[in-house]
Amino acid sequence: MRKQIIFYGIPIVGLVIIYALANKSDPIEFLSGNIVDSAIRPYLEKKLRLPSTTFSHLDQFPKQRQILYVMAGNEKCFRSRLKKASQLFHAGMADRIWVYIQPGITYFNHALGRNFTNKEWAQGQLALFNIASKDVEFIDVEEGLWGTLSESRTVSRQAYKQGYVHILVVTSVYHTKRVWLSFSTFSEDNNISFTVYAADDVPYLQYLLREYSKLLVYQYVLLPLS
């Protein structure tokens, strides 16, 4: 019994500590740019990212059978993800981009006299990257406590139903490992393959700590149950 308590208790306590540190109110002042950051960041980045992908499968599937999907996220990382998706689009990887928009608003626009909705903001960003509105579809993803899990399940099913054979998933580099694990859980059941591409945003250590705690929960709790 004591061994079981130690075996399960230590990881749980560790997760609680990680999550508490990751939710400090000011990530700029907390653990950023100091010796702790320098010591922890390389380890976390190695644990959280996948090896770099290439365009090696470009000739394997026609672009009409591939769909680009941009994972949800906050404004800073979402802009980087949209930029990466536009690069893949212009490289001929797919002829359509799916974007999941979370409810909410972004920056205030003086011309409109109000804040942009998330959808309007994303449309504006894509337009800056020369992506026409006809090439973009904003899709609904079933809400869930664990967003990445819900996204991977819904997108895999929807892509297969619409006749796609491959999903090009775009997310932040520190999110690639958890995205890969999530899509691996559902893509085989839906008879569809996928590749994960990383945007080039650099997060605060706060976000790496939070992501690492989520990754542990996914690896050892959620995905085994799924």
C-alpha cells in the first residue's frame, strides 16, 4: 500500500506544483530570463516537441485530399499558427484551411467602434498572409474539458467524412507532442493519417510548465482511458 501511495502520490504532487507555478499571474516577472529559466527550458522543450517535419509526403496525396487544420490558442500563438498554415497552403500542401475559433473578442477596432470577434480577427490575419476567405472554413468543435482531445477527435471524424485522407495539423512547437499523441489516438479509428507542423512562436516558461503538466495527464490518464 505504501509503495502504491508513493508511486501515484509523487506524480500527482508534482503536477500540482507544476500547475501552480504555471499559473502565476505575471509570466514576465516569474521564472523568465533568469537562471531557473535557462536550466529548465531546454529540458521542457525537448520533452514537449516532436522532431522537425518535412514536406516529404507532398507527392503522396493530392492536395485536394489533404486538409490544413489550425489548432486553437491565444492570440500570440494563434497568429504564428495561422502564418505557418498559410506557408503550407502557398506551398501547395492543401487547397483548404480549417480554423477552429473559440468564442470571445480580441483587439479594439476604432473603425468598427468595438472589439474584433475572434473570427473577424483570424480572417484579418489570414488576409494579411494572402489567404482568400473562400479557402477558409471556420468549423465547430465539440466543447470539452480537455480541448486538444476534443479537437483531435472531432477533426479526425469530420475530415474522414468529407473524403480527406490526410490532415496537416498546425500548432505551436511546445504543443506538438501532445497534439501528436491525441491525433494518434483517433486517426487510426477514422482511417486517416496526419502530420504535425510547428509554428515558430517562443513561449514564456510559464506556458511550458503548464503544457508539461497537461502532457503528463494526457500520457498517463486521459489517452489510456480513451
